Amino acid sequence: MAGVDGTWDTTVKSPLGDQKATLTVKTDGNTFTGTNAGAMGSTEVTGTVDGNTLKWTMNITVPMPMSLDCTATVDGDTITGSVGAGAFGSFPLTGTRVG
């Protein structure tokens, strides 16, 4: 599980343009805690770990209140996945490990 721990510089390709954020991940068994911090603010995240795959939900308030369903898979020092924004669709997430 420790292979997914760390700090990740991520980019989500959204209709509002590229949303860059720093995701931190600290696993504890089959769960993880951390933060997702970017230009739209910072939020605490908790989720599940299944091998190299992370799943979590983020509640955001900017640009509007909504819940985002996120899934990402770690492969070495890269992370790829998607962010589901309900009726707005799903957007690709990519990133690299920085720590």
C-alpha cells in the first residue's frame, strides 16, 4: 500500500480549464487520508485503497457546491484517473509524485 503514499502534483482537465492541485496521500491499511489543495481551495480527503487504486469523494464549494467522485491508479511515480462531477460528466486526472 505504501506505493501510493506521497505528495502528487495533479491536473484535472475540466470545462473550466486545467485545475492544478496537490494531493497528499497517507495510507492506513485499506483506507487513506490526505488533502487536495489547489486554486479553488483546500479540502480534506479520505478514501479507500485497493492495491494501487485510490477512490475518494471530495465535497467542493467553488465554483459551486457539489460532490466529486474520484478514482486514480498509481504506477510508480505517475497517477492517472478520473473525477466524476455528476451531471457535468467525468474529467481525466493525471499527475506525478513530488514527494
